[in-house]
Amino acid sequence: MIIDLDLINSDLTLNSIRILTLISEFESKKSFSMSLNRVMLYDFFMKFPRTMIPSNEITEGEIKDFSERYSYFHWQPDREEYNLYLRYLLSKDLVQKRIISNEYSFYINQNGKDVLGQMQSSYYKELAKLSKYIKQSLSNLSDTKVESMIIEKLEGVQYE
């Protein structure tokens, strides 16, 4: 039981750090709304960069993850799971939310910036690089367009 709890806490922490890194990249885009839907869409690119991001944008050796090959049997994310990650970040006072256009928008606060400022791991550096790519390449696209990119990409995936 304790081992299972440690695994759950580890996953919660890793997923929350990935989402916090993603949200932090959009801090400078003041008119941008990081809704739950956008978090889920953009996080798919963060979770599966070898599948979703052109190979010239990531270097060999980055983001080595077993789930890259075997976890996207369906692309639709679990909204409850993402709500859990965001509630965790809110409870740790690393992000805040506000209502924009009748939906919650999440943004990093000073505590979140302080936490990320202390991170030096290669994992964090890879996440920061992926977040920059997402901001530059996807943030001007509609959610519908990003979703169609995911579906199109996954239709061409060859399962081993």
C-alpha cells in the first residue's frame, strides 16, 4: 500500500511540475487565457514530444519516457485528472486562477516562479524547452486546430 501511495505521489508531482512549467511559459502573454482545455491540449505535446513535435525541434536524448511509445492509445485526456493536478498546484499556492470569458484561466504566481527558479534538473530544462516550442508554435492556433493536429498525428502512428 505504501509503495502504491509513493508511486501516486511521484506521478502527481511529476505531472504537476510539467503543467506548472507549461503555465509559466505563458506568463508574458497577458491577453492569453490558459484554460483547462488548453492545459490538456498543450500538455499532450509535453507528454509525447517525439510524436507531436518535429524531430528538428528536439535533440536526441531528450525526453526519454516509456509512455511516449505506449500510452496514447486514446488522446482524450481525463478532465478529472487534470483538475486534480491544477487543484494540487492551487493548494500549494503555485498558481492562481481567474475567470476570463466564463471559464477559469490559470497563471503562475510568485511562489510558482520561485519553485521553478530553483529547479536545475535536466528534466525541468527539457520541459522548459518544450514549453517554449508550444508557446511559439501553438498559442496562436485555435483549440480546434490544435486538437485536429493531435488527431491527425495519431492516425499515422505505427504501433509495434
